[in-house]
Amino acid sequence: MSRRVFVVGAGIAGLAAAVEAQRRGARVVLLDAAPHAGGRCRSFFDTKLGVTLDNGNHLLLSGYQSTMAYLRAIGATDTLIGPTQPDYPFFDVASGDAWTIRMSSGRLPRWIFDADARVPGTQPADYLPFLPLLWAKPGRTVEECVRRKDRVWNLLARPLLRAMLNADPSEASAELAAGLLRETVAQGGQACRPLIARSGLSHAFVEPALRLLQYGGAEIRLGSRVAAVGVSGTDSTERVSSLAFDGADPLTLAPGDGVVLAVPPDAARRLVPGLSAPDASRAIVTVHFAVDAPVGFEPLTCLVNGMSDRLFAADGRLSVTLSSAGQWLATPHEELAQAVWREAAKAVRMPAVPTPPWQVVVDEHATFAAVPAQEGLRAATRTRWRNFTLAGDWTATGLPATIEGAIRSGQKAADALLNQSMER
């Protein structure tokens, strides 16, 4: 009989762990306290606007290898859209200037030698100060590694890194930025094509995974909150032996069973006393507007010198992301929507008044804080118990809190769990 793997948490990390475990022949039981799967990466129907929205705008890059492998496994590679070339439109909210960064396809950054492809008003030598960031040492911030603050910094590096790390470069971990850049920018433009979920995050990442798991015989229990993790045995024989639930009988694990814990860090600390995990977070605010973008407007535009960071255009909707958005949490939503629309309206060349119908989505704890002090708190995949592993974008993936990090952590947790059973 195949081994059972209990995956606690049905966010993207948990789904990736479940898919990987099932692919390797395990019988999967997927558990989540929420009545829905997907965690922070899902879609929902908004009654105010009458449309399906994502709970946050997620930008993916074509070089995200774990993400692409996951999408192939669940049969959803056609759910992402993006340009065939690594082009990034920019709009300066303060000046009204617009330009496009057109990265070269190969690893050699030929684009910085093309005045029409780089930041306007810059020279190739202006990009050299950023090379040390690729080999950043632990404990340093991005700003400490990149001391030159010129047009390349203000109009390209700072806004992109702020969006990708969900932390301002003045405090963001240079080590995390380096890990991300080595897997994308350093691999060339074809690893940097921007991709977004064409019909929403759930359609791309959640629903196909649930179908695959169900067809493979997985047991899916949504609305089942694990309240405690039981341990038995002594020394080398100690193992996770039970899962307790709120309002339901506990579940006893057979000797060959294993558990992947794929919950947020605060929940993980409650279930595993003494666990090291990040304890600081950063917010993301998304403002959705029920309005069509002008014909030909790009699906993604990077915004600089304003409160907004990224502008996403979809059928019948414009969505704006505010990264590291703690300063805006106390702002009344109507006031926030009006201010964000004034910036978005400039970018799309539309009237600033009246503000289109809007919806504000706030995730106060969207990501762990990608700062040096928090990087040292991230837990490893393996734990002291052979049949118990950890997953989540907050674990030690070497990446900031991205979809790629979450999926990689889930795949790694399932592999580590099943590899241990084979080593016995």
C-alpha cells in the first residue's frame, strides 16, 4: 500500500506539495482551515463590482522554473499570458514620461547599449554599479550594496526591486534580491518575460491542481483546522503521530505516514512550539477599477514616482498594486481609491474625475518582511522529525515571498519527506 502524506494547508505551497507527493505515488490527504483552497493566491467573486477578482496581483517571470514545472504537472501552462519579448513599459507619475525597457533575449545585456531599450537619459556605464548586488553578502540591505542613486536607481532598480521584494530597498535584504536576480536577470531576457494569469489566479493555480488531486484519489478536507500536532516516541524514534482538529476527532498517523506543514508562519509557530519563523510582515494593497483600458494598452505597466507600483489591465478592469503598503492601511478606502485612480488615469490617458467603480483589497500580512533580520529566522524544510517537513514562501527558499518560492518550497517538502522514507 502506498504511503499517506497529509498536507496541512491548501495554499500554493500546500497544493504544490500535494501534487508532487501524488506524482511520486503517495496517497494525499489535503487539509485547510479555510472553506476554499489557494490561500493568498486565489480569486473571488466581488459583489460590489460584479466581477471575479484576484485577492492580489501577482507578477510571474518566465524564468520561474518551479512554477512552470507545477503548471505543466497540473495541465495549466496555457493559463498565463505575456509578451513574447522581455519588455517592461514604465510610466513616471510625476513627469508624465513613458518608456519601455526592452531586455535582450540572451544573457549578455546588450539592451543597456541601446538608447531606445534602456532608461532614457542614461548611459551603459550607469548600470555597472548594480553588479555587486548579484554577490551580496548576508546581513546587508540593497541600498548598502548599491551606493549610486542616479536615474537607473530611481527609474528602474528601486521600483522593480520594491515590487519584487515587497520592501523598500532601503531596508530590503540584498541577499534575497541577489537570489532572485541570479535566477532571472542573470539568465537573460527570456527568463524575465512578465507573465500574468489570464483568467485569474484560481483558474491558473488552484482549480487545475484540485482537479488533478481529486482524479488521483486525494482526499480534500476544506474547513478542517488542525489545532495541534501530536508527537510520540523518544530520541531517534520520535515522530509526528497525530493531528488534532477543532470540533472533530483526532487523526492518528500510521508508522509510514508523513506530514507537510504548509501554513503561514504565525500558524506554524502555534502548531510547532520553538519553531523559528519570520515574525514581521509587510502589507500589499490592491485597488481594482471597473473600467476598460484603452485599446492596445499593455497588460502590465510599472509606475514610478508615485504611491502606486504596478498597473495591470484586464478585460473590463484596471488593477493597481501598492507594495510595502503599511503607510496606507489607515487611509479611508474611498480616499485611497481616488488617489490611486488619479495616478492610474494619467498612465492610461483617461479623465481623473469621476473615479470609476472601485474595490480595495488589503492584505495586511501579505508577505514576510524581506529584511536581513527576518531572513535569518526562516526555517529549513526538514525538521527534527523524519516524517514532518515544512513548506511555505516564508521557509528558507533563498527567494523572497513569491509564487516561485511557495511552489518550490512545497515541491521540496514533499520530496524531502518521501526521500526519507526511501532511505530507511
